[in-house]
Amino acid sequence: MSLASWFRWNESPNRISQRNPTEMVVETLMMELSWQIKQAEKQQRERENEYRKIKTGVDYGWLVSHPKQSYDISPGERLQLEDMCTKIHPSYCGPVILRFRQVVAEYEPEAQEVSRLFRSVLQEAAEKIKEEEEAKKLARQWNTKNRTSLSLTTFKSRSRISPFISDIKTISEDVERGTQPNRRVWSMPEFRNTK
């Protein structure tokens, strides 16, 4: 038996692409969440060390050993977040990650607050996706309508509204006819040419 069969080096590289895109999005987004939680814990420890250093004047940070990760999301919350991640289209995965990183950098949250920020970013992305889908749906409905019916509709509406047929007398009508205009009762004074 060869070592290559043990390590499965001779398997086809197409195996990676056989995964479901939704699963890949969920896995990628949840990995980003756990990484951001670890980073928030690290920053929190650094802030505490700086505070202790300022308070005591001595740096004992080299004596302290920290656990690798002390905060973890509850299983129920993890399931809710994974469910929200399934609603994210694969093409939005990158922008969601970038937005999440931007929000985390902006707020510098504690480790417990990172999951709430992640949830808000996912909700924002889901709303944006929904709005874009509705806009595409309306555009498709608009484009599928018969164009002749649209032209007839606009023609009918133009024939009903005729700005040239009116009971209101205007000065231009009087000038075109060559008649003297009636005395106006407007707020401006009437100017007449003396002949």
C-alpha cells in the first residue's frame, strides 16, 4: 500500500467545488465571526494590561497566561446566525465580511458584543438583497409588458387631455384672431397701446 493512498493526494481537485455554495457562505461567515471574537478578546486583554500598567506602574504582562478563547457563542445563537447566513447570496459574502470588519473596527466592541454586530450586518445585507430582488422583479414586469399597449395607453391619455381646447380665454388666442382682448381682471394692470 502506498503513502499516496493514505493521504489521498491522487484524488481529483474537483472535490472542493462539489460543495454547496450556501454551505461555503455559512462556513466562511461563521469563521469570520469566530476570528473577530478572538481579535476582540485579544484587544480587550491588551486594554486591560495597559490599564494595569498605568495603574500599578509595573508591567507583569509577561507573567500572565491567557486562555486561548474564553468567550463562545451559545448554541442557540449560533444556529440563529447560521440560519441568517443561509439567506446571504454567495456574491454578497465578500461585501458582508468587509462591512462586518468595518463595523468592528469602528466600534471596537467587547467579545460579547461582536455577535450582535454580526447579526446587525447580516440583517442589513438581507434587507439590501431583498430590495434588489424586488427592484429586479419590478424591472422584469415592466420589460415584459407589451410595448404596443403602452403606446396606446399614452396615446389615449393624450387624446383625453387637450390643452388647446378650453373655455379659458388667453391673450395669445386674442392676438392670433386679431381681436381686441376683453378687459382682464388680474392682479397686474392692463397695458394698452395707443393708436
